[in-house]
Amino acid sequence: MPDTFSLLVLFILLIQAAWVLASRLLEESERQRIINRPLKEVYITNTELEAAPARSSMDSDTFYFTRFRRSYTYFLGDKKCVDRLIAPGSVVLSEEQMNDLRAAFGSTKRFYAYVDPEGKERTYLTAGPPLLSWWFIAAVFGVIWVVVLISLFISHPFIFVLLFGAGGATLEALKNSHFGEDLRDYLQPVDQELVLLDFADIVKAKELIEQRITAE
């Protein structure tokens, strides 16, 4: 049976797990709110994503935030606005996902983004995939279950602290994990052919008006 010290350490781990789940729940709630915003056309002026800070992980991979180093532009009425965000939440992009996203921005510069109609909140290029899933919840509880199960057979405080550290690091890695889906699949590029068609219609209408004025 675990002693008082082990129970205290385990309680701290449970608090961390609750914080991880609560953080993702809040981010998913924000994502659901963003989905209901109207879509506005934005113009991507750069494809350089901002690298995430160094993370405590078993590998040395580079990860990227879902935001640009420099802003993109859009108009809210006749007001010119700028923002840098791509998707909500703290989930990061892997090197491969960043390259795929950069390729998507390289093929077109105009996308639809979720814009706050009142212009008070941040704009997002996409709502992205769900940030809280059943597998994520199962993974968090799985970490706790493994720690609890092993602690039933360990009485040495030093070994239990190591186990707690491993469990805490795993929970932190889950919290900072990158997207399980390709973010570029959630982008909504503007139909360039439709834009060109609309422009052609405008030019044609202008010519007809000028011809009518000349005739009169």
C-alpha cells in the first residue's frame, strides 16, 4: 500500500491531469464558438510560421505554433485589419505538418477566415480539427491508471518520485502534442476562378453602362 507521501504525490498528479483536461476543454469550447463566426476573405502575405519554444520531450524535433511571424490582412467593412493566428488552441505543428501547410499557402494567397463581426476578438484562418477527443481523455486517464497501478507495488519513495516525474512529463507531452490531422485540410481557399469570373462580370457590366451612356 502507498504511504502518505505517495498519496500526496499522486494527488498532485491528479491535479495536473485535471488541469490538462480543463485546458483542452476550454480550448475546444473556444473553437466551437469560433465556428459560428462569419467568414471573411483574407490575404496571406507570408508563409513563415513561428517556431515553438524548446519543449521537454524525448526527441529533438522542431514544432511550430499555429500563427505566422508576420500578419495577414483583411477588411472589415472599409477598415483594414491584420492578424497572425491560423487556428485556436495551444496544439502545435510538427515539421512535416508545417511544410504541408506552407505548401497550401504557396498555391493560393486568398482564404476565408473566421472573423469577429464586431472586430473585438482575434481572427482565425481556420477552426481546425477538434481539440478534445475521446482518445485524448483516455490517454490522460491511462497515465493516471498506470501510475496508480504501479504505486500499489512500490513502497520506496525515491522510485515513486521517479514514477511521478515520468507521469507528469507524459501529461505535459499530451497537453503540448501536435495535431493528429493535417491542418491544411481544414483551410478554405477562395475559389480563384469564381473571383476572376466576378471581376469579368463587373468589367462587362461597366462596358454596357458606358455604351448606354454614349448612345444616349
